[in-house]
Amino acid sequence: MPGFELPVSGHRTETEPIQFLDTLSFVHVASEETDGRWSVVEMQLREGHAPPLHIHENADELIHVTDGTIHVHTEDDQQELTAESSVVLPRGEPHSLHAVTEATIVTADSPGGFGEFVTAVGEPTEDRTVPTAPPSEAAIGRVNELAPEHDIRIVGPPPVGP
């Protein structure tokens, strides 16, 4: 594989939609395209989306909100992010988020890998609408099973109920 020497870009219309838990997600830049340095994923979150408290063991994560409102939870804090707000979460620190409204976020991680996790756990879909129901038990099971393979450790429940 050649090194990461040229710009890499992606767009929703050129990317296969993936139902990842209760989100509609698009992997715009896979880590393999950047020699493992970055991955970029757009996620359209249903109102109420809240993954379990987790740690990215080896990656820093940027979350940028393009639409809606989310709360970002860490062990000791909660921040509200609205459209055009961003947060950078350091590797090794427990965190989660809660979509207070239907929201769209772009998440980037360095080094890359989250896009591959979304692809491994999620299911390709033709439906480009945001799911309206909480994630299935099967989807939650895939997260729990595959997270360790992607250097993600689940350390607690979601910050809010379904």
C-alpha cells in the first residue's frame, strides 16, 4: 500500500450508508486511505442516541456537530454541543454522548480505525433515513463483541436510558 501522500476526501453521495446501532453513518475517509493516520465518519443520530461509556485506547477523537444538539459525557463532566461546535477527546479517557435532538456529527479519529469499527459492526442499508428505534440487541451484541478488536473498551452503560 502506498503511503499517505495525496489529499483524501469523501462525500455522503459517494459513500455507502451504514446502519450503525441507531444511526445512519457514512465512512467518508477510511483509515486505509490515509496509511492508518485518520478516519472520518459522518453520523446522523436519532434523538435519544446514547452509546455506552467507552474508551478509545489508542486514538484521539474529534466530534463536530453540524446539526442538532448533543451532550458529551466524560467521567467528571458534561458539555452541550450545538451546530458548529466541536470537542476533542483524548485517547484513554472514558466518554459517551447523548443526542438531545436528532443531530448530525462528523467524527474523526487519529490514528484512524473508527470507520472500520462502524463498517464491521454496522449493516449496509439502502435506506438513507435516520433510524427511529433504539438499537437492536443483536447490534449491541456486535458492538460488545467487536469493540476489543478495534481498541475500544466498553466501561459503563449509556449516560441516559433509551
